[in-house]
Amino acid sequence: METSYSYTTVSVDSDGASTVNVALRPDRDVSVLCARGRDRAQISISHARAHVTITPTNPTAPTAEDVATARQLAGLFARYAAEVERLHANGASVPGGSVESAA
């Protein structure tokens, strides 16, 4: 059985440019919150002291581009769920596999 964990890394290049990466390998202790009917749109994912919040560029007044981005994220999360289900059904276990993003 694999162990769930989450971690964050920060890299700073010699020119001062930084990159932040958050990896989540959650278990049933993951917390995903997306309130409906509030004055702002956001989804928050928390696991093992790693926290990620996704909001539109203006959470209280999203643009058409924000809507398109939210739909793209929803589609990619649906694809992720389908891939997890497929691999589970096939009994596959591929440590360190890669994920492709639709651009």
C-alpha cells in the first residue's frame, strides 16, 4: 500500500526567478471545499499541511476568460478521475508516472 503525502518545493534560479511546486498524493484525509451561493468563487484543497486555493482573477466578478479557465479545470479533473478509475479497474500501479495536460 502506498503512503499518502503532500509536499511543497521552492526553487530559485541564479537570476532570482522562483518556481513553486505543490504535490498532493492524498488519501481520505484530503479536504476539498467549494462553497456555493457565496459572494465569491473558489475551491480549496488541503492535505498534510499543503494548501491550494484556486480562484478567478477577481473572485467576486469573474470574467468570461475565468469561466473558460474554470471549465478547462473541470474537464481536466474529470479526465483525472476517469484515469484513476481506469487504472484502479485494471489493477495497475505505476509509481512516478507522468500526467499530460491539455493545452
